Amino acid sequence: MPSERVKLITNELYHISDRAVGDSVIFKDDDDHYRGIFSCYEFNNANPVNIWHRRVQRKKEKIEQKSLAGSDPANSNLIIQERNMLVEILVFCFMTNHIHLVLRQLKDDGISQFMQKIGGYTTYFNEKYDRKGHLFSRFKAVHIKSNEQLRTAFIYDHINPLSLVEPGWKESGIKNPKKSIKFLEEEYRWSSFFDYLGKKNFSSVTKRDFLLDLMGGEKGCRQAVRDWIKYKSFKDFGDMVLE
């Protein structure tokens, strides 16, 4: 799953998007979301990773996934080695049919290797739903060259789930800002936003110090998203948009 057009430079930041083949659903339930987020954490490793997931019993799998709920993946009993990280994950958002990430590449070709490794989620998904073939398409990348671009990517990724409560918001705008804010701040947990608000969710997945400083802390993160919902529109995201 190589990047399209953009050269990936070590120590630089990139806004990444990866969609399902044919825009199909890749996270059908909570178990799938847990598994996907766990994959983001565990497969961020230049070393070989051996996770016994091919024939794991459903009961054990549920225990594994519950251990991730509201806690650090590092506490899971499946962590079996120290990680040699390929990327820093600054932001993530899992939607039903695609993933958004903000990554800093730590090693040459690190982002491409990371995206290929988390594509291993396909094995879990195909076995669970009795399907065959590829699950993810080629990932897209935008090089983040300024703090303003980084702020925009942070907001865009964390606002993305609004399509679940405000269908058509990208075309017609947000009709109920209060409901939208409540949804993002209190209900939608499959992103890094809770952790940026100080609500421990999947805190080991992301490296947040740099962005917290840039955004003005937890209060600044909250206010930036609120202000965008209230006063701006989808077109204001400009080149940061990755569909």
C-alpha cells in the first residue's frame, strides 16, 4: 500500500488516509474497532511482531478487547516485546470504512512499512467475516509543512465522525452544533480526541506532547474543535482534506 505521489521523509509529519477497497465497511462493531486500534499500537514496530490471532477463541478475543477498553494497549497480555517504532502516531480516527492518521516518520520508509503492517488487520477481518482478498486501498498522504497545517489536520481528523450524526455536513454545513460537540466530546471514542481532552481512552497509541503544546493544552484542543464547528465549513479545510 504505497503512498500516492508524496515523498515520505524521515522526521517529517504527514496526514494519512486509508480507505477500504470499494468503500466497504471495515469496522463493523466494537470488537473490530478495538482490534484495529490495537493493531495501530502493536504493529508500530520495525521488529517482527507475532500475535496469536489466527485461531484464537472468541472468548479469549473478547477478553483481549475488553482489556483495551478505556485503558492503554500496553497493558494487554498480548504485548510480548519492546517496540522499535516506525512512526509517532500524533492523531488517529477510525471510521467505519476508512482511517485517518497524523504520523511522524521515525525511520526511512517507516510510514509505508507501518501502513503495510497494520494492513494485517485484514487477516483478522477476513477470518471473522469469512471473506477473501484485500481490505485496504492505497493510502494517501499530505506532507504537513507548517503549524497551521498541523492544527487543521488535528481538527479535520477529529471532526470526521460528525457524518454519523450530521449526514451531509460536508455539503450543507452543521445544523446542530451543540449536538455535534456533545457527540465528539462525550460519545465517539474511536479516535484520539478523548485523550487530547484528558479523558484516558487509548493513551499509549499516541504521542501528544507536541500537539498539546501547539494547540494550547487540553482546553485549547477542545476550543479549536468547538470553534470550527460553530464558525467554519468543510471547504475551509482546503488541501488537508483526504477522502
